[in-house]
Amino acid sequence: MDEQLRGKLKAVSTATLATALFKRGFRNQMIQGVLPLRARAGSMVGEAFTLRYIPAREDLNSIDVFSNPAHPQRAAIEQCPPGAVMVIDCRKDARAASAGNILVTRLMVRGVAGIVTDGGFRDAAEIAALDIAAYHQRPSAPTNLTLNQAVDINVPIGCGDAPVWPGDIVVGDTDGVIVIPAGIAAEIAAEAVEMTVFEDFVAERVMGGQSIVGLYPPTDPANLDLFKTWRTAKQR
Amino acid sequence: MDEQLRGKLKAVSTATLATALFKRGFRNQMIQGVLPLRARAGSMVGEAFTLRYIPAREDLNSIDVFSNPAHPQRAAIEQCPPGAVMVIDCRKDARAASAGNILVTRLMVRGVAGIVTDGGFRDAAEIAALDIAAYHQRPSAPTNLTLNQAVDINVPIGCGDAPVWPGDIVVGDTDGVIVIPAGIAAEIAAEAVEMTVFEDFVAERVMGGQSIVGLYPPTDPANLDLFKTWRTAKQR
Amino acid sequence: MDEQLRGKLKAVSTATLATALFKRGFRNQMIQGVLPLRARAGSMVGEAFTLRYIPAREDLNSIDVFSNPAHPQRAAIEQCPPGAVMVIDCRKDARAASAGNILVTRLMVRGVAGIVTDGGFRDAAEIAALDIAAYHQRPSAPTNLTLNQAVDINVPIGCGDAPVWPGDIVVGDTDGVIVIPAGIAAEIAAEAVEMTVFEDFVAERVMGGQSIVGLYPPTDPANLDLFKTWRTAKQR
Amino acid sequence: MDEQLRGKLKAVSTATLATALFKRGFRNQMIQGVLPLRARAGSMVGEAFTLRYIPAREDLNSIDVFSNPAHPQRAAIEQCPPGAVMVIDCRKDARAASAGNILVTRLMVRGVAGIVTDGGFRDAAEIAALDIAAYHQRPSAPTNLTLNQAVDINVPIGCGDAPVWPGDIVVGDTDGVIVIPAGIAAEIAAEAVEMTVFEDFVAERVMGGQSIVGLYPPTDPANLDLFKTWRTAKQR
Amino acid sequence: MDEQLRGKLKAVSTATLATALFKRGFRNQMIQGVLPLRARAGSMVGEAFTLRYIPAREDLNSIDVFSNPAHPQRAAIEQCPPGAVMVIDCRKDARAASAGNILVTRLMVRGVAGIVTDGGFRDAAEIAALDIAAYHQRPSAPTNLTLNQAVDINVPIGCGDAPVWPGDIVVGDTDGVIVIPAGIAAEIAAEAVEMTVFEDFVAERVMGGQSIVGLYPPTDPANLDLFKTWRTAKQR
Amino acid sequence: MDEQLRGKLKAVSTATLATALFKRGFRNQMIQGVLPLRARAGSMVGEAFTLRYIPAREDLNSIDVFSNPAHPQRAAIEQCPPGAVMVIDCRKDARAASAGNILVTRLMVRGVAGIVTDGGFRDAAEIAALDIAAYHQRPSAPTNLTLNQAVDINVPIGCGDAPVWPGDIVVGDTDGVIVIPAGIAAEIAAEAVEMTVFEDFVAERVMGGQSIVGLYPPTDPANLDLFKTWRTAKQR
């Protein structure tokens, strides 16, 4: 993805992005119920590369299926582009693992920006220590094959009740993960950057004792003047 | 599908099929949480024809999307083969409709054997009155577009936590819906027919006052003799 | 409420109303998870009269609180206007009753059109037999005081995850209950009546063997001509 | 159990019993989330005979375990006393059956008054047709062994979040099932009979147009006089 | 509120308070399912100041509603008294934010003791860093307007299934948040202080190797003597 | 338990054990939904000693029941063998405490290896600081008596949807808790130790840049050679 766009999105929050999306009629882009395994500086940003699981059927999911290098779970790990975010549709079921430490390490080494599942990871403490952003519902030790079968790579999926289309821009921070439709990512990023500047100003004013009335939102024009001055001073 | 196989399966219950599957290591073939809109004589039987929904994104799901005859939901209605069962992956979300009366009527007219969703139907009372079997979680009036977007036809899906592969044999009765892997449908049907004969014998004996000990299962050989005689007399 | 409006709404379904509301950007007006205690001819229609419950505190909810005629639950029963629909915010908690047979009988005698709770009624079989529409989640025998305390009459509430403002128009059928914002009830009703005429035409055509392509929606102009003729013939 | 007590309880509702229990500080005796497979005249009444299930471990639950007549599920069916109600702790899990038609038929033939599970029955339509009261959460076809293992007979259990002690008096009607502690069953029954007479009077008055104010509860002494007259006339 | 009372409550745990309330028949005063965003020394204590949300209706909740300084959410932020705890009824729905960093900062600056929602906060990491106690279910980035509409200030509400009346005393620690009815706060606090002294003694004895038998509770009088001595020595 | 076995299990993860169990047909041995109160070095290992709770009945659970030293909860605390893990069946209900700081301290002093509940602990922060492993769903301050009654010691139970038989081997790490059937604990431990050696090798290779194809699983024999060399070098 465009590195300037990535840079902008790394510096804004999912909360700000959610508001920008809300203004355009998008109410359902937050992946519900997932949190980062570890807080990190800067948001996770990348294009969505998706993986779809269905419930496992016992005869199709013995331990030896992974001997096949074309198995969709393993293939996805090797195909996910550097800089992308792998997003897994695990049907919000965290009773068995979506993936574990070795696979996520491989993604990290390959330069993938992050991995998100609406299920859970096994080896969660080890994944948390890796240099790749990871989001899930909760840790889950049972092998993936217990309840999940990977069937599709890079198709539109649902994840945590949000629609995720391949190529959408995925952003994650400590509040969770949001999905920006590809076609509006640039305008959303631009607006979010502007909103962030203003919110930083407001936060500073409120911390200094000013009331939110007339300031947030800035219905009192005096506050817009103050903002202008502040922004110039801050060179933002 | 083979009409002899269909005939056998129409005469056995999902409970009996579930036991036959359990004996072969399948523990997860029941579509959990769906019931028929109306009790009918004889089981619903047909090959699975699947439809996959994901969460709706607002800009892709305005009311005019149905003007496109290639829209997957509408295309599926016209493509589902006569005698098949349409199975919809609605992510167990019944807050918006999976389909309504007009589409299900079209399936009925086209000779489709049944329709199953792990979400809900709108116009449920009218669908219940049609001459096609229908199974869902609960009625749901909001239009499909509110929360669902059809994206795939005849791919493997999850429905009510069960795996459903296109071509699997789907059987439904008043207890719900079960999915038989295509490759073992014939042997499962044969075994279920045999089990049903024996269970009918047992039910009659128990109704007549016999204890279940030694009869169910028939650990006392005398009961196997009784069964043999009964079966001959009943010509089954 | 206006009796002409009531008449129109009695003749349309919640599914059709949901679509008309969806077209105007309302995605959340269906009271989720409630069903009628008994199917009835014609929809329930009336203005919302609301009752708000909070969790019961033991010292404020002994059995003798009902001796007070000003107790909000009992006052609401006597104040709810004839023709209105009482809607109770029971926090989607059906572990104790929202009301029972005697109170609902009183509403019926007073001419109230219906009662809706996102909890459950006790004496459900007796309420089902009354000549008043009633909707709930499931039967629930424990006295209201066990878990609920009525605190407010005719304030805005949530019911089954939908917003309900006093004076909104509430419509219920076998699919459930929908809430029409008061200010647009007339236009929604008018549109729903028109939609119903067209859907009846479509249902008849589909039952007669016509494909949905070009008919539903009517992208083929020939179908609009057929509709015109049909409508004239039917005098609708 | 005492047949006079049984007679009294057959004629009162679970709602009335719940109120009598509430007055004595019992808030949690209703088995939550279970309904009868079929409405019947007169309440189900009997002493609790319990059966406890735990999650099934695969190696202990192959299909041949039922060959052992001492298997707790099968033993319980033969041991449950006539007139009693079998109550099963299925951990509120209805993904596999608690029992099926043959076992429930055996209970019926043996004179057992009813069976209750917080899971589900297979062959639900056939059980509904039997002459024994049965209550569950929903139908469930998969064999019991899939997820359940019977381990204990007649120990204290939880069922639908209610405590059930062997010998407690279990009463079921169309609202569900309630559990009366054995030691207070007689006084609860006596009070419920009295309450029922008064509620029948109130229902008749309300049906005739009287307001609930001063009547329900009877804070206006005039209503107590009316009641006295009514009761004498009705010979109750 | 009385500062001596506040001081006592800051030094006791919600667990101890829950037991003191249980002894008086209160079983439902814990706000279920909320945790602090950050562990802090000393309990959060303050009088309840409540805010009630209902589900958002799209036409009433565009982004510009916050331009109105009388909007109940914004008004509440400016009205909540210093030393109080703002408690929000968000219907246990954490899919959209109850509030964010700027509003909580304003509460902090105004001297409010804490904020509690049964939904979730956006900007959760920033709120965690503030010098004000905050409790929620989980982080949630989507703007409040997505699913919530503030309608009432300082009315009785439910929060996490507990009743909260304005003026009740709210206490929070790492186990969660409990609500003490205003009228008994002084006696509950006094008893909890006493209980805490005894529990500290017990904990020390148990850590030193003594059995809990006869000590917890102190059925062996020797332990009461030991306690007396210990208490004198500790000057508590 | 055998100390060599304990040593082996302390050095392997629940994820690896889950895979070893899955290979033998065990899909349901993970206690779902519980996490450690604090991360610790080395896994918790011990034989299961069980405690069974049922829903509390008010008349049997006043605060003075703990004066009885034979009360099953208190008796269990004194009987649980050193080195064992106490596992509590709390019906996945965390609305009231399973135990608190004083009881868990007593277990620690007595040398018990850990405590697990599918409910929640009160005084969670204090328990987290103790030198005993503890796992629960979430903190919960209300006294145990509010909703729970201990009835049985060392019977088979369900915990977090897993079967737990007394004497099973319980292992916990940061992913959660798994239950190994006693009869196969030695072989599972041996296999898990071997698997761990290989997974450590794989993790090192992947961290170093090698693809997972042919390595994980090792379908390319060259990788088995590399592993042999690595293992010799590492002396494992």
C-alpha cells in the first residue's frame, strides 16, 4: 500500500477513524470483540489479506493434513504479502486456535504487518512477544484442526461481525481493529489526521481546565481562533 | 440425487442418522439451533446447495442492488437444482432476514426440496404454509440488506456450527437438520433404515411394558429372537 | 391515532415496513427477539405507551408495594390509552415476569391494542387466549418483583435493542414487532400499502411459475405493464 | 408423595407458586429456559428424582457403554419411582440429546409423572405425543454420548440455574417448571390454593370491567366483601 | 458525601462490602461484568450520578447533535458533582463507546471521583492513564452515536444488572464495582471496616500456617482471644 | 503424583498437550474460558481434586453455614492434597465468587499446586500475588453463598465444558488449563516433551528465515537431518 497513507494511519486512532467512517454512513466497520495481545507504539496498518475457516469435519482434519503444502492455512502464511494484515474469519469461535507461535513468527519474518482473528491464538504469550501486531478474542490452546478448517484465501469474509474485503485497509490500536473500505482510505486518512490535530488541541485545553461547552465541538468561534494559533505554534 | 437413497432417508429420523454418524466419528453434523417453520410428514432430503453471506457494508447494500440479476442471492434462487436443499450461512445472526416469502415460493415452484438458514426468514407464517420444507432460527422481518451480503454460491460453509460441503446430503425433520458427508450417504442410509426397524420393534416392546434392560441395546439374545420373529411378521 | 393510518398499517406486514424504513436509513427499528403469544388475523397497531423497568432492589420490592395504586406498573395499566400499545423495557431479561394475566386482561378491557415486552409474561397461555395482542421473549412465571422494578411511564426506552419513543407507531405481526418514528408514520404506511399491492402481484406471478429475474424487482418493463393490468383487474 | 398435596398442586399455576415462594425469600426456584413439549391439562406434579450429566470424554462414551445395564442413564430410567419427576442436569447444553423417545416411553409405562432437562430431547415430536409430561430447552437429535455422560443418580443438582434436591416437589405447566423445597411444600400448596381462588375472583371482576385499583391487591375492603360473597356462591 | 464515610470505604474491598450487603438481604448490588481500566491504590468512592442511554435512532443521532450544549451526554459531563461517580446505563452493549478520553478528562479536571459504564470506552489506553477511576466492559472505538442516545440524567438506572439510584454510594476496586443503598451506607461502611480488621488478622494467621477450621469463621473462642490481642498490638 | 511426570509436564505447553490429546481422539479436554490471574514461569501441574457447586437455595446458604467445619467448601480446602490442583465446577457462572483470598492462601500454605474455577475469584488482585497458580473467568466480589452451594468433594465434574475426573492430571499455562486423563498422562507427557524439542527447533529455523513448507511438518527429509544435528548440538 501507499507508504504515505500508511504513515498517516499509523498516527491516528481507531476511535477517530470510526468517527470519520460514521460521518459517511459506515456503522459496522469495527471488528467487535478483539484486542491486541500486547500494547504497541503506533497503530497496526496494512491491506487486508483474508483467510476463511469453516467448522472442521473430523474425516477431513486429521493431524496429517498439514503435510500438504497447499493446505489453505499453510499456503496463506506463505502468500500473505509483506506489509499486509492477515484477517481470519473464525466465526467468533475461540474454542480452538486460529494459529500459533510458529506460523505467526513466519508471518513476522516475511514482513507481514499484523494478524487478526475473531477466534483465539495458541502460544499467546509467545506471540505477544513477537515483533508483529496480533489481535484476537482470547488465548486458545487446542489445535486449529479441532474445530476449524481453512477453505479460502483472500475472499470477502466476516470478522467480528464486520465485513472485510481483500484490499481493505485494516488499522489496529489498543481499542481494537477497524476496516476502512479501500476506495475511501485516502480521504478517511486525511480527515482523521485533521481530526487528530484538533482533538489534541481540545485535550490540552480540557486538561488545562476549559469546559467542553463551545469547545468540543467548537461552536464558539473563539475556540477556532485559539486552535489556529495553537496549530501554528505547534507547526501541525 | 439417487431416488432410492432419497426414499430411504425420508423414512428415517435425524436422531437415528446422528447415531449412525457418531459411530463413524462424526460428532458435529447437526445444524445447531434451527427448527422447521412447520411440522411435515416425511423428512426433508436433498443435496446441499450453499449460499454464503457476510456482514453487509452499507455502500454495497442499498435497495437497488437487487436490480442486478447476477446478485448472488437472486442468482442462487434461480440456480439451486430441483430436489436440492439450499443451505445459507447467515453466521447464526437472525437480526435480519435470510430470505422472504417470494424467494422461497420461487424455490418451491422450481422443485427445490427445502431451504435452511442459521438466521431467520421474514414472512415466516407465509413460508410455513408453502409446500417446501424450511428451517430457521426464528422469524426476522428486516430486509436481508440490513445486515447480510450474499457473496458466494456453492462453496463449503458453516451453518449452525456444522460444516456443509456442496453435494452433502441434508436431512431435516422436527428435531432439526443434519448433514451427511456425500461419500458415506449410502452406507449411513442403509444402516439408519436397519436401526429404524429395530427401534420400532423396541418402542413397541417398551410400550407393551418390557424393561429396557437387555432390550435396548439387545444384550439379551432372547430379544434378538423376538425381533427376528417380529420383523418377519411385519415384513420389514 | 388516526384511524385511516391504523387501517393501512393493519393490512401490511412488518417485513414490508422494515424495507420502507430501511430505504430511509432506519436499520434498527425491529424489536429483536420477541414473538406473539398467538397468531392473529391482522397486524397489531397502536401508538407506543412505554413503561421502564430497572433491576429490582430487594428492600424496595417486597410483595406489599403493589398496595400503592401509584406504583408505576399498576398506574401504567390504568393510564395506557385505548388503542395504544404498551411497550415495556425489561432489559431483555426474561427470568422474571413483565406482567401476568390479570393486568393484561385489564388492558384488554380498557381497549388497549397490545402489549410488548423484551422479557416474558407469566400466565402466558391465558394471555394468549385474550383478545389483545401480546408479544414477548418467552413465558416466565416468577413474579415481576423478583428482578424488575417499574420506575418510569412514557419516557423513551430501549426494547429488544430498538429505540421506542412515546407516540411512535408500533406494528406487530407473526414476524415480530416494528417501531415507526411518529413523524414519518403516514408516509411509511402509504409506501407500505403500495409495496404490498406490488408484492401480492409478484407472489401470484411467482406462484404461477414466472422467474424472479426482471420481476422482483421489476427491471423488465413488461412486468410493470402486467402489474398495471393486474392492479386494475383487482381494483387495488 | 401425598396424593392430597399432589391434587392441590395440580390445580395451581407455577406463577402462583412462584409468588408464594417469593414471599418466603425464594427467588431462584424456577428452572429457567425450559418449556413443555406439549400443553396439557393440569400441572405436572411429582417428587424430584435427579440425574447428573457431565461433559462426555470420548474414550468413556463409545456407543457400547449402554450394553452395561448399570450405566447411570439406563439405571435411572428403571429406578425413577412412579409418580416422580426425573430432573436432568444437562448444564444448559442442548447441543446433544438428554434422552429420546424409547427411554421416555419406558418412564411413562413405569408411571413416572414427568421428565425435565435443561438440555434437549431427541425424537421430540414423538415424546410430545406420549402420556407423560416432558420439558426441555429445544429438540436435539445428536446422541447423548456426543456431549454428555451420566454420572450420578439422585444427588442435588442444578437445572436451568435452579437448585434441585432429591425429594423436592416439582411442578410444571405451560409457563415452565418450578421446584418447591420439600419441607415447605404443604404450606406453599395450601397458600397457592387460596391465592388461586382469589385470583380467579379478581380475573372475573377485571374481565367484567372493574379497575385493578383497590382490587389487586384488595386494599379496598369492599372488594374483600365482594370476594367473600363470590366465594360462598362458588362454593370454593 | 461525608468525608469520613468516604475514608472508611476507600479502605475496604468490594468483596467485604458484598458480604455486609448479603447479610442484609442484598444479593444484586454488584455491577456485573465491569473491570477497572487500570489498577489503582485505594478504592474509588463516590455518590452515584447517573446517565441513561437508549438505542440510537439514526435520524436523531447525526454527528452535529453534540453542537447542542444541552445534549444530555455533554450536559452530564458538566453537571456531575465533584467527588461523585458517574454511572452510565449502556444496556451492557459495548459495540459502541459510552464516552472517550476528552469527556473523561473533563470529569477528572472537574474533580469527579470516577466513571462506570456497562458498555465500553474509546481511547481506553489514554483514559487508563488519567487520574480518575474508570470501569467498563471492554474498549470500544465506535462513536457513541452509532448505537447510543443519552436521554436522562440522574434517574434510577440498571448498570451491569444492578440497580443504581442517584445518591447511592458507589465503590470500586480491582474486583469491580458495588452499589450501596444510600440509607445504609454508614452502617455498611462501619461493619466493613470491622470485618476488614478481622480478615487481616485471619489472613496473617493463615499465612502463618493456621488452619481455617475454628478461625474463619472464629468458632473456636481461642481465636477471638488471639484476635483481641492482635488488634490491640496493631492499634486498629 | 510422580515427580518425574510433573517435571516433564511443567516444561511443556497446554498447546502441545492439546495436540497430543487430539491425535488420540480427545477434542474436549481444554477448560474453556479460564485464564491465569497472573503469568508465572513454568506450567501449573497437579492431580485434579474436585469440588462441585450447585445453585444456592436461600434457606440453606445463610452466612452462618461456614460455622460448620464439615461444610464441603471449607472441608475441601483442608483436604485437598499437597501438589494437587483444586478444580471447581461453578457452572461457568461468575456472578458470585468461587472462593477468596483467605481460602486460597490456606491452599498455598498447605502446598497445593493450583486452583481452577470456571466462575470467578473475589480478592483477585491479592490471589494473583500469592505463590499458587490460580485460574478463573473473571474477578467476582459477591460472596460464594449468593449463588453457589458446595455439595460434593472429589466427584467427576464439568469445568468450562471439559470433563474432569478426580486424579486426572491438570496442566495450566498462559493459554489456560487442560485436563489429561490419568491413564495416558505418562505417554502424553513423553510425546509432548518430544514435540516440544522439535517445535523449539522449528521456531528457531523459522525465526532464522526458513519457510514452513517442508519444515512444519517436516515433509522434507533434509529438515529431519538438520533437526538431528541441532538436537545433538543442543543435547536435548
